[in-house]
Amino acid sequence: MANGEKPKPKMEFTIIRDNPTAGHKGFGIGSISLENVSPVIIDVEEELAQVEIGALHARSKTERGVKFTSDREDSAGGKPYWLVWVAIDYKEEGPYFAGVTAAEMVVNREKRRGYKSLPEHVNLLDKALKRHVIVDKMDERSKKVLAEFLQEQNPELWERSPELQEALGVTG
């Protein structure tokens, strides 16, 4: 830098914990904490759901080694998946599944190509963090797989999540 000037801090997206502005005197205000959100990937054909933390950075086991485009033709003949963002929040009775949103993804391992809409994935992550339940695009089999997975993961959270149960077509 000329004349001993310090470089201006750059605004970057960073995943942080707890209080995003602690000790920073306002720099970074607007950052979000992803501490209470988990990505669950559902393999539609195998009827299998699993948490894949790498999906927070688009680096899950399912996504690795695949070039994603927004053109469905690039991944024709590929395997369908759902990336489900699951956010947990607290209410008087205790923690519950507050926000759950599902985004479509197709992976063709042979071609090493995949389809996903990155803006949609990011917007749905935001919606999950804001306690929205959006699973209406999911097929019934995948909804059932997700419901069973969440019930097995934590029955107490599931019991305190009637909005999610209703959206997935499961009661009780």
C-alpha cells in the first residue's frame, strides 16, 4: 500500500459461531450463524437419508467430483437427490425442527455432471433458518424417508414439530 495505508477489510461470507459481531465493533454485521442447521441428503432411488455436513459448502460426498450446472440436460440419466436443510430452534417446550426446506439435485456419476440451482439452494437455506417448512416439491416416497429419518434421529424434536409432520403428511 502506498504511504503506509492499511488495506480495507474485505466483506466475505464466513461461517461463524455464536455472536457474529463479538469484539468486531460492527464489522461483519449481517453475518449469519449456521450452528443450528444441518444438511440432509436423500437418495431418492435408494430411499436413504443421511446428514452430510460438507453440503454446507457444496462439498458433500454426493457432490464431490461432479461439475454442477443449471442445465438439466447436462445430467440426463442421473440419479435424483434432495438436499434438505434442517434448522433447529427452541420454544417453551424445548427444541424442535423449526425450518425444513428441500432442494432438488441430480447427479450423473458416469458423465461427472450434475444439475442443481445454486440460487435455489441458498434461498432455501435462508428460508430454513427463518423457520419455514417448504417440502411441497418432494415426492411422497422422499417425504416418508425424511419423516422416518428425523423421527429416528430425535423423537422428542419430532414430537414438538407438528407443522413439519403435517407438511410431510405424517401425524403423531
